[in-house]
Amino acid sequence: MSSPARQPFGLAALKDAAIAALITLGLFAPVMGLRTAQDNSGLTIVENWWPVLVAVAVVFFGRLILNAFFWSDNGFKVTDLIPRGEATAKVGETLAKLLAPVLIIVAIGLPLIPGLDRYYIDLGILVLTYVMLGWGLNIVVGLAGLLDLGYVAFYAVGAYSFALIATVVIPNYAPGLELWAFWICLPLAGLLAAFWGIILGFPVLRLRGDYLAIVTLAFGEIIRIVLLNWYEFTGGPNGINRIPDATFFGLEFKRNNGFADFFGLDYSSTQKFIFLYYLILVLAFLTNFATIRLRRLPIGRAWEAMREDEIACRSLGLSIVKTKLTAFALGAMFGGFAGSFFATKQGFISPESFSFIESANILAIVVLGGMGSQLGIAIAALVMVGGFEYFREFEQYRMLVFGLAMVLIMIWRPRGLISSRTATVFLKEKKTVSADMVAEGRG
């Protein structure tokens, strides 16, 4: 059966493109066309209409082109461009299988590239930190289905726990262990973050959806305000400085009697940053390995079951209390590990580093990458964190591009970049048992 004839390209398509252009003008005119500037007379408004005209023109002609190819008797719909069917899912699975080993090889070999600028090593460290945070939050949001808008609180607990133990407890109560501070404080910070994850879990056991999101958001803000105002304990807005660097099991990265001399290498200032890169890479791989293993255990299956239908889980006798608390605790623990690394890498922390926007960025990485998909989260972190670094000179437009990218992803791939996930349980094919098999003892 032949498809219906396409409506002739005419005034209807032009009208549709003009409406899209007018909407763009209304949205972008106050944001891109008017800017504030400080001069001798005070705060003034500066007009800059060229970016607005370019955006309107791009939308008008882009919509016109789409109308030319996709216009039908019912008009043009953006959803007509969304690929559907099992073929799309198979293509996504194939790409995931091909991309995973490539990304691992690139991640391992990046610092070994001859003549590589330190900027790219620092950028790799930043991307891997967000990958680890995304994988940690994925346990709570992607696997257990608990919307957490305050995940940065555990990131902050890990960072401050590490900083306080390394700068106060060890020098005063365990002198001589300063060179091992990182390896001592890392597990302690993770455990303290997990403890706070349980503290958060108890009040929200009966909450779901928007109510859970509001409470977790409030918890994140409470932690930040406490860090900001408890001056005697956290340093308040001044933060904590002189946090000791991570060492290679007691070997410092210094010119004399350090890492280079111990292994007979020529000293280089980049050795410390290469070590930090591989350190966060190992921590990220540890998070990924633990998450994959947990998914295959009964607790991981309980998380996924609770995500799909909590009432059915209760009727089957699953303990929702234990399931939720373990999800919060383990997700918080990996956030605490990432916070510890952040503290030792920066050498200084303050409450400004743990604002709500950090939680929003981490959650966006999980949602855009695909909730429950480890590879999708890694790709989303690489694009969102690494990709936007190249547009730093267009800082005033970065959030516009970020918002537009989120809208397009939600239209094109509502379940994220990698929406397909490997099943954790496989049902074997049912075997037919005959009377002869029973008689022979094979049934």
C-alpha cells in the first residue's frame, strides 16, 4: 500500500517556521540580547542583538528544512524524527560494546602520550571524578529508583572528613603517619559518608517521587549551611587548607628522596598529576566493578525490583527498609571516596565547592547517560564536563547550550544515551519432561 501524498510545501510550512522563530526570539532576546555591565556611572544595560538574530535565523531556516522533508497531511512533529523499534535498541547495544573497550584503552593510555600538556591530564582527572560521582549516584537513582537531589552532601562529607582527619587527628594523635594520611583517611571518609547516607535514609523511608526529591535537596542544603556556619569545626567560609597530598604508599612526589629517586627516574613535576590521574581512574574502576557485582547479587535485584514497583516488593516480602538504606549507604560511600580524592587533589576545600549546582550536574549526567547504564554515564560525563571545557570562552552561552542539549536528548532518547542495560537475571528455557525421562531418572 502506497503512502499518502505529502502536502505541498507552502504557506503552512512557512507559518510553522515563523512561529518557531518567534518563540526563539521571545526566549533568547532577554537572555542574549540584553546584558548588564559595570561602568563609572554604575550598572548599565548593554544591547547585543547579533547573537539573537543568528539564533532566530538558524531556527527559522532549520525548521524550514525539516518541514521540506517531513511535512505531511498532519503537519510536522518533532517526534517523527525519533527512531523507534528493536533495530534502534540493537544499534545502541552494538555501539556500547564497541565503545566500552575503546574508552578504557584511551583512559589508560592518555597520560602516556609523549609531550601531552598537563591541561589534558587535569581535565581527565576532572572528568573521571564526575564519572565516579555519576556511578555512585547511579546506585541510588538508576538502580534503586530513589530521586536524590542532595548527593553533593556526601561528596562534602567525604572531603571534610578527609581534611579534618588528615590535618587535625593524625598530626595530634598519630604523629609519624602523615605520609600515609591519604590511605588511612580514604576508607574512614567513605565509612563516614555511608553513615550519613543511612542517617538520610531513615527519614525518607516512606517518601517517594517529588517528596523524596525535596527532602534530599533540603539535606544537601543543611550540610552546606552547617559547613558554612560552624566556624570552629569546619573553618566556615574560609574552609580548610594545607591538606596533605596523596603519596605513593609513603613516597612523596618531590625532587629529592621521593618517588623519582626510589624508582631511579628523572624528576618531573607532572609525575604527581599522572599519579593522581591513575589514582582516580582506579577508584572509578573500583566503583564500576562494585556496582556491576552488586547488581547481580540479591540486593541489586531487590533495588531494581523496588525501582519498578515498590508495592509489589512489599507484597513479596522484601525488606524495603534494608533495600533503601543499603542503596543510600553504598551510593554515599562512593561519593565520600570521590570527596576524599577531591580534597587531597585540591589541597583546599570550602563550602562553595559543594553547592546545589554540583548535585544538579551529577544528576544530569546520570539521567542523560541513561539511568542504570554505566557506559552511558561515562559518555555523558565526558561530553558534559570535558566537552564544555572547550567552550569556556563562550561562558555566557554555555548554560543555554547545556539546556538545549538536555531538551534534545530528552526528545531523541528519553531514557538516556544508552537506554539498553544488560539483564541481571536470565531465565532458562523450560525443558519438557516426558514419562520415559522420569523412568530413566533424567526428569
